Amino acid sequence: EYAAEGEQRLPELRNAVEALNQDLAEIERQFTEKSTKYERQLQALEQEGSQLRRQRETKMEELSTLKGETRALIAEGKAKEAQLVVLQRELEKVPSGVDREVFVERIMDIIKNIKKQQGEITKITASNRELQKEINQVGEAVKRSFIATVLAFRGHDLQGSLGQRRYSEAGVLLFGDPEGAF
């Protein structure tokens, strides 16, 4: 009796197993699609982050160069101011019968040069500020891309070895610890 009942239920069980296999295949297909999609997003975010880091490094190098130039111009301006003081003292020591007009013209030329250099220093300082703003903007963009990467990984099952590996690599790159950020 049980054998007959078992044989009657065998096609039904086979159909149930087939349906489960089809469901499993559909789940696997969906997982593959989503995994591929998120892998592409991760690659795009990694490329964007890399590009932003290169931009930041370039801006930092430019800023460093400008700071060096600014220091050199400031030092030159201070040297010229010191020279002006020395020349003014020498002018005071010159006897009154000497043609002072020549000395006054020299001093005026020096003063003009100092004012011109101060204008250049002001321009360089403004340029430094602009570069710092750009560097800050690039840094903020890098933070935003990191947050997007974290959010892309947080909502998904990372049981697959590729997903876990990428997730851990992101943690190591950004924090030195595969679990540190998440």
C-alpha cells in the first residue's frame, strides 16, 4: 500500500523538485545580474576615486610650488625693505650740498619695486587660497565616493568570495583594517 502511494506521489515530488530547481536557477541568475551590476559600480567608483586622488596630488604639488615662490618673494621683499632702510640712512649722512634729487629718484624706484612685489605677493596668496579651495573640494568628492562605495556594499549579501574580497580590500585601502570601516 505504501509503495503504491509512493509511486503515485513520485511524479508530484519530481515536479516539486523541478520547480525548486527552477527557482534556484532564477535566484542564481538574479544574483549574477546584481553582482555584475555592483562590480561595475565598484570599478567606476574606484576609477573616480583614483582620478580624484591624482587631481588632489597635482593640486598639492602646485600649492607647494606656489608656497615656495611666495616665501621667496616675501624674502626678496624683506631684503628690499632692508636695503631701503640702509639707503635712507646713507642719504641722511650725505652732505647737504650733494644733489639729493638722484638719491630721491633711486629711493622712489626702490619703493615702486617694493609696492609691485607686494602686489605680486597678494596675487600669489589669493592663488594659494583658490588652490586650497579646490583641494578641499576634491577631498570632499573623494569622501563622497567612499560613502557611495560603502553604501553600495552595505545593502548586499557579501557571502561570495569576490564580494568579500572587494569589501575587505576597500577597508584595507581606506583604513588599514579590512573590518575597520564597516
